[in-house]
Amino acid sequence: MNAINRRPQLVCFSHLRWDFVFQRPQHLLSRAALDHDVYFIEEPLFDDGACPQLQASRRPEGVTVLVPVLPPSDEDTAASLIAGLLKPILQPSSRQRILWYYTPMAMAFSRDLEADVVVYDNMDELSAFRGAPPRLLDLEAELFSRADMVFTGGMSLYAAKRRRHRNVHPFPSSIDVAHFDQARRRPAEPADQAVIGGPRAGFFGVIDERMDLDLVAETARLRPDWQFVMIGPVVKIDPASLPRAANIHWLGGKSYRELPAYLGGWDVGLMPFALNESTRFISPTKTPEFLAAGLPVLSTAIADVISPYGERGLVDIVSDATGLADGLDRLRARPRGSWLAAVDAHLAGMSWNRTWAGMQRLIQGTLQSRRQPTGLRGRSLPTLVGETAHV
């Protein structure tokens, strides 16, 4: 048996596409791929006339992406077909296997898979998102009953989920500082942004029901001298609903690699989130990414932004378009020296490497506890591996 076949196997079930937006799953699983064989199983694609098949492709990060392609099917039939497609790849093995869930919906076809450790990385409250499947909450309850540990994507989600499982740990959004720090050196402007005047305020990320479009429109009306650069794919909402004005620029999705060049040309970062059920528990990864880029940030009152970023004076919290408009002028004029020093001090304690290392310690602690004599197995995981603050 060659060395790579002795590596542990990590099988991830995700509601997100690997190539959609580079975010938490990609950061963590790229690191996992350094010493695990990582399979990233996406939700199925349905194609009229298709024979059930599993499309496999390798990504530069070392992850194998698996996409079930099915004929149109109801949920139960689709689950049965996917289970059959995965069986040859995920048959019982002597190798250590971790099952890693981002979506409880995968329980419908993976509940019988053998695993040494089952992890639920609960990065979002999916049940609150537009179009959430009716069965999601029931399948999440089943996942909670099977998972050895639950990680949450932020502190507010941790507070909501900590009593639903015996072993819940918060791992808020982290940051690749070196990547976004490139923006501080003002790289060459991308062509589609170079033609836009200034000053500029910008947003990047998925554009969906979580964005307050009325707030964007009214702020742009109040500050016609400012240019609003909006980057990201539009999903789950009608593109025709996006506000249109001479100073609002919808540039579409950009790759993770391209982002620093765009952010380097902005004066202020915007997080104009709607305050609704879909944003109640979000922990925006873009918060530390804006800060690492050296951009002052204006955000609506998202709990995981208020604490810690608002409370530490790193992000300004606003409540309406007037506050957002006034904040643009205030932050553009504010000296950045002491603020940047505070930002860098805060970010110094954060990295995706550190987050992944903390998760690995907990996983290894569970594996170790199962190798302990029977009398020790009833002890709680934090007692075995030590309490750790994950920030």
C-alpha cells in the first residue's frame, strides 16, 4: 500500500459549490488536504435524460470534488441514487475516516456510512435562508444525534446551538492576512474598476436576500458624489431588483485571487446587511478581510460584527441610510494610524491555520479518547484536551 493510501480520509458534504465563492469550507479543507485525502461532495445536479453518474475532478488545493448528476428525481429517489454512486468510493476501509457536514440534507444518503469521527461544521443557520428545504430541521436533529462534535461559524450561532449537543465549539470567521494585506500596497486596478471615479465604497460577497437593497439605493441617493462598487454573484433574488443608479456599479463575481486588487482601490468597505432571520446568526468572513485590507468598515447591526468588532472600535455600526452616508464622509476623513494599529493587533490572533489546528486538536482528542480504557471514555472532551478559546 503506498503512503497516500494510508492517509486519513475526510469526506465533506456541502450545500456550497467548491468553485462558487472561496470561503470557510475552502479555507479549512485546503488545509485538511495537506494530510488527508479530502472528498468534497456537492449537492446533485439534475439533467433530463441523464444516467446517474458521479463527476469527479481534482482542484489545485488538493481536494477531489464529487458532483452527483441525476435525472429529475424526488428527494427519496435522489438520496438512494446518490448513496449508490458513493458506495464504491466510500466502502468500508481500514483507513481513518472523518465525515464532515455543512448541510444536514446529506444525512438522507450518508447515514449508513462508517466513520471514526463525525463533525458538523454549522457555519450558518440554513433553516433561515430563503428556499430552505422543509426536511432540513428534521435532518439536522438526526445529524446532531450522530455528530461527535459541532463547530459553529460564530458566537451567536454557538449561543443558539450549545444546548443541542454535548460537544459544541465556536470557531468564528478567520482570515488569511497575507492575502488581503496585498490591498494595502495598492495593486494595479482591474480594468472594470479603473474607469469608475472616486471616492469609492465597496462590498464583496454573495448578493442575496441578506443584502438590504433599499439601504444601498438610499445611501447612493444621499451621496451622489460617492461611487458604490458591488462585487459578487446574485443568487436567490431577481437581478432586476438590484437598485440602479449612475453611482452604483454591479461588477459581478470575482475570484478570491482578484479581490485584493479591487479592495485596494476602495476608500471604505460596506456591509449593508438586512436585519432579518437570514442574518440573525451570520458571522461575515468579510469583516476581518476588509480590515486586513486596511479598509475602514461600515456595517449594519449584525450581532457577530458588533461583538467584537464594533465594541473594539474596529468597525462602525450604523442603523440607517443617513448613518451610512454620514459614516462614509467620517471614515474617509479619519486618520488611520492608531486605528490600523488596533486592527493589526486584533488580527494577529487570527488565522485559518490556527482555526484548523484548533479543530484538529478536538478531532484527535476524540480519537484518543476512544483508544483510552473504558473507564475514561465517559469524560467530556474538554476535560481530555483542555479548554481552548477559538477566535
